[in-house]
Amino acid sequence: MVIVTYMGFGKKFYEHTLVCSFLYVRIDSGGQFMERITEIKDLDAVYEIFIEAFPPAELRLYEVMKQLYVEELLKIYVVKQDNQIVGAISLWELDQFIYVEHFAVSSSLRGQGLGSYFLKEVKSLYPQYQIVLEVEEPIQEIEKRRVEFYQRNDFVFNSFGYIQPPFRENVEDVYLVLMTYPDAINQEQFLHIKEQLFKKVYLVKD
């Protein structure tokens, strides 16, 4: 059973743009559901989960993330247990695709299916759109396991990547590779995705 609750005009599909005002999508999964945060206070708990999961080079400064959230450029969905946020995913609605910027689950709940649940719900929110995310090159074991997790959730590992434009000063370069759902991408698609990410997400100036 799926219950969708939304405000305003809900989904409107234009030629290449999606305007989405979902508040939450609830799935019959033991009372657990993914919801979009609507109060700025929830961002503190989300950021704490992201700090635990990502190195500084791959995480925005809090004030920058807060501004993107206030401007509704960054959509943030969470799962709560006992009224506490235990997992979060942040998204961008870009030209022809959805970009997952950050995605993490509380360390105490990893390996219990919550991560797969998040991805399933994102797919259900954007059924007509390609979903794009970045992973580090699978060199070390932890990076290989991360890629395998996304592959089990039907994402495709592509051979295209780039040095991530830094989110902050004085951090090491990070080489990231794109994973996509539901299909692999070609060189032309990669260049389009990279252009959108560098221009709108990373704010790289020409």
C-alpha cells in the first residue's frame, strides 16, 4: 500500500523540468516511511548523519547546505525512528535527471535494509527520470562494498568520472565515478550530466 501526500500542485512535468512538492511517501513497512523535512531544525540532525558518513572534502559547509535547503534547490528526505532522524538523502531536480548529492544511514542501523528502502522510494518519486549519484573509485574494500550495494539496487557503474570540484578550501582532490539508474550512460550523456552538476551543484564558473 502506498499513500502519497503533497501540497500545492503536486507533480507537473514540463519538457525537461520536474516541479515536485511532495511532503512524504508512506509505505507499509512496519510503520517506517520516508518524509521530506519541512522545518529547518531537522537539518541539524541530517547534517550530523552526513558528518559521520562523509569526509570533509565531500560535504558542504552547514551554512551552504542550509541556504540551498531554504531556497528549495536541495530536497532532503529522512526516515525517523522514535521521532529521531536515522537516515537522510538529499536530491537535486536537474535537467532530465535526478542527482543524489548525499545519502547516509545512522551507523547503528546499517545493514538492516534502510538504505535500500531509501533508494526504492526515490525511484518511486521519480519514475520517469534517470537517477545519478557519485561514488569513489572502488579501490579499497569499503569503496568496493559501496559500489556493490548500489549495484544490488539496480544502479549501473559507469566508466566516466572526474575530480570533484571542492566544497570547501584546503581539502584533497577526490576522483568520483558516476552510477546511474536504470541504465548505463554514454559519453554524450555523461558530458551533459557533468555540465549540469558543475554549473548548478558545484557552481563552477566558465
